[in-house]
Amino acid sequence: MFWVLVAVLVRLLVVRRWGGRGLGPGGARRDSAEQTLATRFAAGDIDEREYRARLGVLRAAPPDAG
């Protein structure tokens, strides 16, 4: 659990520092959703199981969906 939290925080720092450029497909909308999800996980609003499930849904959805 500790390493998952560290990885989430590192990702947040990278996305904020470089604006998500070059981090893969999906654009700002997906990064924003993933960032919001990571923030909720880091704050303890959701547990690891829910975080992973929602992250899987975000990454499976087409970038322009919904």
C-alpha cells in the first residue's frame, strides 16, 4: 500500500511539472480524470481496490467518451 501511494504521488508531481506531455495517449481529459482519482486515493477517500477498479475503467474508455 505504501509503494502504491508513493507511485501515485510521483505521478502527480510529474503530471503537474510537465503538464502530462509525452505520458501517453489520452490527452488532458484522461490525465485530469486520473489525477482526480489519484488525489482521492491519496486523501483516503477511496481504498486501493476501488482505485484500481476505477483506474481500469478510465484507461479502458475511449478518450472522447462521455
